[in-house]
Amino acid sequence: MMAVDRSRLDRLRPLSSATDLTDFTLSTIEADSDPQSDDIADFESETQSLTPSIWDYVRQYGRTYHRYMAGAYPFPNDEAERERLDMQHAIIKALFGQKNWFAPLKRPKRILDIGCGTGKWCLEMAKEFPRTRVEGIDLSPIQPDITPDNVDFFIDDIRRREWWHCTQPYDYVHTRFSLGIFEDFREIIQKGYNNLEPGGYMESQELYSKVYCDDGTMPTDFELLEWTKTQDMAAMTLGMPLRIANKLKMWYEQAGFVDVHEEVFAIPINSWPRDARYKLLGKFFHWNMCQGVHAWTVEYFIKALGWTETEVEVYLAHLRNSIADKTVHAYYKVWVVYGRKPFANEPPSAAPKPSHWPREPSSDDEGDDDDDDDDDDRATVL
């Protein structure tokens, strides 16, 4: 496991709690005057890869992808991606000052993690709340076989119509890094609202896929900047929007949540900052990005833009070089938004739903939600 000075990271605070998304507070991260001074010891990451063998995987682009509801999730699930996801969890937790959640939880009885991945977040929440039933759902069976008694993992698709109303509501619903996965993330927020106990909380922690720079060191032809624009265009072509983070607060209120809070963090693309804690975060985030850009590019660029695998590989070589460039002081923003479902005697948010707000399918709707004749729509418990 990587060694992190928690006393330093605990002092890390969000950059802004302002709700005016068009007037964001500058990052205030100072660049290191000596970009070559990054002498932090090399890190090692440990992962558990106890993938059940009862599910086969789709193999393409030299990677493996989930078989259940194949194609619904555009990113791979192989060992390299599982290792990256575990490191991503550690990075985001460090960015948040070693916090897994921000909503004012007290004694939740049931917790749901939508898109739980390798299950790291669920396992840590189960340890934090040993009397709480923690459930994680995902399309890939990449969670550990052996779990605490209060943890259950389900292979399921949150898009199924059954998720509009569950028989057993939750006290807390959590999502993280859902960009580029859903056609309309508002549906997920509405389903979270519908499936909460009155007074329960939902929380989303999302990276905004636009790269920022405050000091003019990022040229207009910077490869990473170009990639984010091209990736966004490809995702929109496929109907899987990436840029959802800055809309979360508005969507939460439109779904009916009250006491909606928003905080915004910044994370550098590499170890260019002077501050030691940001330098450390940047170093790990640099590794995570270099490991992840193939997964975040190949499906989008080939399907939406008609690229070949060879063209993608050549392009990514240049992209990784730009991510490592410490003379460019670039960073991403990460939004954290949470809201409370009002109690029975309390009105919901007065924010009106737009006419195109996602609605619960009716019996008159033709066909099922994203059904595939080759797949069984029933959830599988691991």
C-alpha cells in the first residue's frame, strides 16, 4: 500500500463551496520552481483480483469487458483496469482528506453504491458502519469473493425499470465517477431519490472532464486539452455525456432533494505543484491517467470517430507525454454534491422538473429498458 502522510492530507480543504459555477475560485496551487525536484519514493499498489469464473468476458482491443448487458459500460474490466480503479479510490480519498463521504450520516441501516467497481468503497463503509447493510451493484463481477457479513455485491443494471422503486429503501445512495456511463444521469439521481427513506441522503462525487490552468502555462494546442475536447465530442456522439459534474446540484434539486450542498476540489495532472500534498496527489494521478487513457479512449474513438486501433495507440503515446509535462500547470476539478430526501411532513425542493425530465416507464411503453436477448435481466448476487 502507498504510504501517505495523513496529517498533511487532513488539512486539505475544498477549493470552493460556491454554487455559482460560472465564477469558480482559482485553484491557488503554486507551481514548483524546480519541476525536477519530485523525489517522492516510487509507490507500489496492491490489488485483489478474485474474479468469479462463472462469467465470461467480451474481448476486444486487447482488453476484456463485461458480458452481462454487454456494451452498456464502455470501459474494460481487466486486471490492469482493476488495479487502476483501486488506485483511483486511494487518490480520491486522499484528495478528500481521507473521507469516503460528505453527507451528514448518523446511523444508516442500508447503503447502496451504484457502480461499485472493485468494491473498495463498500468494504471501507462496511468497516466504518459495522451494523449497516452495504450493497454494491455493478455490471462486472470484479469484487472480492470473501466479504464481511454486512456487504453484498450484485451484478445488476441500474437502468432496469425495477430500480425506479425498490421494496426496501436505503438511507444513503452513493455514486462516484459516473461520467460517460449513462445516457442521462438525471435518471440515476431520480432513482436514488425514489429509493431513499425520508431523511436519507444521496451523494455524487464526479470529475469534470475539462482541463483547467490558471497561470497561462497551457498552450491552446496542448495535447491533453485537445484530447478532452475530442473525447467529449465522441462521447456525445455515442449519447454518453461526460460533463455532468457541474450540473449535479441543479439536477439534485430538480429531483426533489433539499439541503443540497456542493463542494469543488482540484487535482493536478502531475507533480507540478510546489505544495507537498498536491505534489503527491499529482504524482499518483499522473500514473492513474497514463494507465487509464487507453480505456477512456479506444471505445469512444473507434466507435464514434472511426479511428483504427493503431491510430489510437499512436495518438495515446503523444498524449501521455503531454500529461507528464510539468511546465504546464494543468488540473481537473472534482465536484461533490449531496442532498437529503425531505421527511414526510416536509415539502420537496421547489425546483421545477423540465419537460424532458426522465420518467418511469409505463405499461404502454414499447419494449424493455435496454434488454438484450442474450442476457438474463435478473440480478445476480455474488
